[in-house]
Amino acid sequence: QKEVEQNSGPLSVPEGAIASLNCTYSDRGSQSFFWYRQYSGKSPELIMFIYSNGDKEDGRFTAQLNKASQYVSLLIRDSQPSDSATYLCAVIPGGGADGLTFGKGTHLIIQP
Amino acid sequence: GAVVSQHPSWVICKSGTSVKIECRSLDFQATTMFWYRQFPKQSLMLMATSNEGSKATYEQGVEKDKFLINHASLTLSTLTVTSAHPEDSSFYICSARWRTYEQYFGPGTRLTVT
């Protein structure tokens, strides 16, 4: 079973601080990694994708990938109350298919 | 770019009837679309992969005769839930693949079967 694990939270972070979200995956053949944000009752919104080891920055967001440790993370700098949502880690497992395997998500709360 | 729409946004139907959900890529052509389902308090689960002009590929445990998928054009995929039952009530979300592997999601369809 190819799994993606996340801490369900809630993770509470003060406004303006850095929020750190973590994800591990079981399929060592996975090549593509994504972070989605999902507000309650809405569909997921793509925030970041990363394919290579290392860091990738986009505005206030930084995705980090370590394939050797099978670990991917998302940092949110200068957290805002509007960042409060569930963050879903998603992986395309190895094997050729392109469908996403999602983690259960981390509920992030930014405290004003 | 990469805008995906879904219709309807919500639907209520009686047990035993069929419901069709449309997924459209509005500003790009999508040779591959995906259908996911999300139950309350749970994450998204992939149901099937829809490729334009060919049969859909269903995930293990998803009944292909119950969830009919048609990807008739490069901008439209449809999911028909046949003989719906209350346990089929869920949030159905489609996505379309853009560029390499990125998937952009539609707004979802909330199905309630009474």
C-alpha cells in the first residue's frame, strides 16, 4: 500500500510566524510531490510542486524535498490568518500512473 | 491559466436514479483528467483516470459499471453515478493535468442521495 502520512494537527501558529508542515511517503519510486491548500467545503488549490531534491521557493512558500529520507515539507513565512486551512500533501507514486495519492492533511490555524 | 469547472456544484437525487457530473478545462486542453471522491473529514481518494478517446482506468475497489466515465473531448470529461444509493453521497472533485504533472481541481460537486 502506497501511503502518504501527515500529522493531522491542528497546528496552531501565531500570525507573522513561520508555519512548518511535514509529510512522509512510503513509495521510494515517487517522483512528483505537491502541496494543496483546502478550505472547508472547497476543493483543493495547488500551492507548490517539487520534483527535485532541495528547496523550492515561491513567495511566502518554500517546499523542501529529501528523497533519501522520503520526506517533503512546506514552510509558510509571515503566516496570515487567511492561511488557516487544511494542507494536503500529495504524491504521484512510481509505476507510471499519474493519479495523486493524498495524505489526510494537516489542519493549520493562524492565531491573530 | 489552468482553470477547471464542474457542473453541477451540488445535486440531490433519489436512490436508484443516475446523476451526471461534467468537468471542463476552460483555458487549456487536457488529455488526462482525474476523478476523486472525498467523504466528510477524510482526504481525497482517486477513483479513476480519464484519458481522451480511450477507456478510463479505475482504481481498485471502484465499480466501473457504477461510475461511468466518458472523456469525449480534450476539454470535457463526465462522471455518471448510476443507480445511486445513499452511501454514494460524497464530494466528487475532478482535476485536469496541465504541463508536466500538475493537477488543477474543479470546484467539486456535492452529491446527496436520499
